[in-house]
Amino acid sequence: MGTAMRALPAESPVAAWRRPRAMAPAYMHAAGSIASGIGAGALVVWGMRRKGVVGKMAALAGGALAVRAAAAVAPVYRDVILAPVRIQRSVTINKSPEETYRFWHSPENLPRFMRHLVSATVSGDRVHLTARRHDGHPMELDLVVDRDVPGQYISWHTAGGIKSHAGAVAFRPAPGNRGCEVIFEMSYRSAIGEAGRFIGKLRGRDPGTMVSGMLRRFKQVVEAGEIPTTRDQPRGV
Amino acid sequence: MRAVCYRGVNHLEVENVPDPKILNPHDAIVRVRLTTTCGSDLHLLDGYIPTMQKGDIIGHEFMGEIVETGPEVRKVKRGDRVVVTPVIGCGQCWFCENQLWSLCDNTNPNAGIPERLWGQSVAGIFGYSHMLGGYAGSHAEYVRVPFADNGCFKIPEGVTDEQALFVSDAFPTGYMAADLCDLKGGEVVAIWGCGGVGQMAIRSAYLLGASRVIAIDRFPDRLRMAQHRGTAEVLNYEEVDILEALKEMTGGRGPDACIDCVGMEAHESGPEYWYDKAKQTVRLETDRPIVLRQVIHACRKGGTVSIVGVYGGFVDKFPIGAAMNKALTFRMGQQHGQRYAERLLNIIREGKIDPSYLATHRMPLEDAPLAYQMFKTKQDGMMRAVFTTNGR
């Protein structure tokens, strides 16, 4: 039961992407650097406005301090702001894990529940995705399948590109004849990290909500054979 | 086509809207023959259920004729005379398979809203706010019915349109209210609210084995109907203290089962009403639990409380102490119509119950705004207004 209790095996790429620990001292150092960076900036501005040698010297000194502060802040940007965002969402489907896995595993089914996905084609351990972006432009993405255990588990990572992420989906029997628990996990680095995630949430476009929606549509297609809709139904003006 | 559209709080208009089309493979289009008012519509019109939008077509209790079916519809076909359940069920999820149709996982296109509000989503319902799916309702000439094979029930020969109409909602809701009491025979059942659902709960409680049914309301014509058509003993809460009366009528025990057919906009003659009305108005609570409190107080120890009156959000001063210490059983829910429809059509065909007496007023669809005003204020002894379409 030990491994069955886990949503994902320990060696999953998602697990390997977890946030590094024990960074606190560096962050505290960085906080000081941000403060000194602001002071340095002020010094530059003051120096540039002032005529004469004193002003030039002050601006130069301020510039040097600013560079030093930026160097200290850089690792924080890398480790905190750029830290991988991890998302996990689950849904229970009233079908066997084998059947549920099979549906997900068939590339022609993916566009039925992944919004914006136009097509998915498989060659060897690679999956080529064509999607339509929000602005309508096409987007191409290649995935490398890392593990594929029939009826149980699929994991992948992106082969380069701006939307890089690692993901995994696990299928396990639900207790009491309730079908299959589907656990979807993904992890990605974003240039604006948690802040971007928060902004996305305000716009209703955060990845967590999108993953929940995708799993809901997956369930609807697998169980009911259609996605419920009210689009284009009559209504008063 | 013509349709009754929500325009704002207590403001309805009959408008020209496009005809519905098949949108999904399990859809059917039903030409509406009869569609009726339901007390729960009043919660929507009064603005107590959020997510209503201007232009929404209301109505959910209806019967009619199938005029078109999607490619995956197998059981029903064009020309079938059908009654339709208001709750939409996919038939494939765990809940539908276990006959818990109003809990269907797959029929609410806006599942995210109830998930945030209630933890999980429930089934979509026709004409019943966007939180519950945003489906166009039945107060129209045509309606699109998703998962038609599960929601449309063929009306047997010998059952009239008007009898079958109430198998859509009032009858199964009342029947389920009694069914949830798990009657073994010989019980005393008290029922709060003598609208369409309450009237059906009275008849169903007797059918399922109750030896006495006590019905509570304040409108004399509704109490008369409960007495004459339902053979219930009746109590007018404006004339008697309900808790005292129920105790006296049951030898001090209290009713074995208590049914709430009222819900979130309960009324009472004392100061408690104004307390809850004030809190509700400023949204300190969304629902007025006046009946709920009485039901819990009145119920005998170890008895069953059955709730089919609609609640939407939060209540205040909920007597959990009485409920817990008296070891009450709580059963509740939106009706699982698909579980009961065939059984109820048979009950009608066999002549055991004829629900058509609920149809006190028959009006053209064009008069719906007026009908809802009368329905809200219970004018002219209105129990239910039944709308006909196409001038029939």
C-alpha cells in the first residue's frame, strides 16, 4: 500500500521540481540589498541632477551600489519569483482505471476536453501538440513522455518552448466501487511566478482553475459522452 | 417563439426569442403544451437566489411533445407525449446510477459556482439561475431538453396532460418528502406549507403508511384543499400556537416525522418573522429558517425531519442543540424526479391520486407576469397557474 497511497511515484519529474529549501538567510540578505538598492538609485538621481564633480562622483558611487544590490537580489529572483508553481487537482470518474487511462492515452481524445488544443500526434515517446492561443494564433508544443504505465500513470515534460512544464496524471481505483480517481499534477516555472498566478486568478485564468475545468470536462466526456452547454440557447435581450 | 423572461427582481416580461436548437447529441426539443408556476420560482424572482441574469427564460415544471431529437437519443422519439423532470441527469455518473439524480455530476455547465459556494456542484435545473446551470426554462413554446432519454417520460394512455404535468415537479417533490420519512406504517406526519408540493406530500404520506397527517399554513383556501382533497387535519399558524397544538394532538410526543415544504422565505405572524426578514434584507442571513426551527422543535425524539422547501445559503439561530439532543434524522434535497416519475404516472393511471386539482388557474403564456403576481400574493385562491402555449 505504501506507494499506492502516494498520488505520484517519488521519482516523478514533478517531485524533482519541488522548491529548494533552507533559503531563508539568503532572502533576508536580499531584503537588505533591496533597501540599499533603493538608496543607491536615489543617490544616482541626486548626483545626476547636481552639477560639478561632487554630483558625478555621487552618481558613480550610486551606480556601483545599485549593481551590487542587483547582484544580491538576482538569486532571490531566480529562486523565489521563478520558483516552480505546482498544481494538483483530482476528480473521480465512474469507470475503471483501465478505461479511464485508455481514453486519456488516445491522442485523438485530448482536444475533446483540453480547451484550445487543436490536435495531438504521437511519434515514439514524443507528443506533438497544436493549440490555439487566446489571441487565435496557433502554438506548437512538443512533449516527451517520461513514464507510461498502462492503466496507472503517465508523466511527461516539455521539450523546450515558452510554455515549459512537467506533468503527470495517475489513475487509481476509488474505494467502494466508485470508479477511478484521476490525479493530475503539473509544475512549471513562470517569469512572474506567484505574482503572475495571483493576477491570473483575478482574471479567472489561473492554472488551478483551468486544470479543474479540464478534469471536469474529461469526466463529462468519459462518463456522459458530452460536455453540458447553454451556449447559443435562446434568451431575452 | 414567445418566452417568459426575467428582467429584474419581481419583473417578468413575455418576449420574442429565437427557437431552441439541438446543441448536444443527447438533446431533444420539446414543444411545450403545459408549463406551471412553482413556489421556488418566487425565490428567484424575489432576488434571493443569486446569479439570475436579465433575459433568462424561467419555468421548470412542464409537459409537451417531442419534436426533434439529437443523434444519441434512443428511448424517446418525435411525437412522444412526455412529462419532463426539472432536474437534468446524465444517467452515467455515480449519483445518477444510485438514483440520486439531483446530485448529477455532469449536467451543470457552471459547476464552478456551486463548487465555491457549497463545496461540490449539483445537477443543472431548467430556468433556475446560472448557479444551477443557466438552462433556458420551460415558460416558452419550445424548450431544449439535455439528456432527453433520462428526463422525458412517456405519458401513458388514459393520463391527461394536466394530470401528467405535476409528475414533473410538485408530485415527485411531495412524494420524495414523504419517502424520505421512511414511514413504516402508523406514523403521525406534520407538513409545513400547503402549496402544490405540500398538497402532494399529504397525499403521498398517507399512501406510504401514515395514519395521521397534520397540515400547516395560513391561507384558508389552501388549508381547505388540504382538508378536503388530502383528508389532512389542518392548523392555521395565525390562529394557534403550532408547537403547542402539535404536542396536544400527539399526546405530548410530537409528530414522528416533520416535513418542511416552505423553505427560505418562510413567514410567521410573530416578531420572529421581522427578526429574520431584517437580517435577510441586509444579507446577515440569506434564508429565513422560521419553519426549520419549528420543525426541529416540534419533531418527536428520534424522529425524522424531511426538507424539500428550497434553501440557498445560510441561516441564523439554527437550533442544533435540540436537533442533536433529540437525536433527529435529517433527510433533504432537490427532488430526484427520474427515480419517481414512472411510479407516479402509474399511481395516477390506477386512480390512486389525481394531482390535477392543483391547477386552479389556466392562463395563456402571455399572462405569465400577471399570474406570478397573483401567485406571489396568493390571490383568488391560486394554487398553481398552468400556462398554455400557442393559444391552446
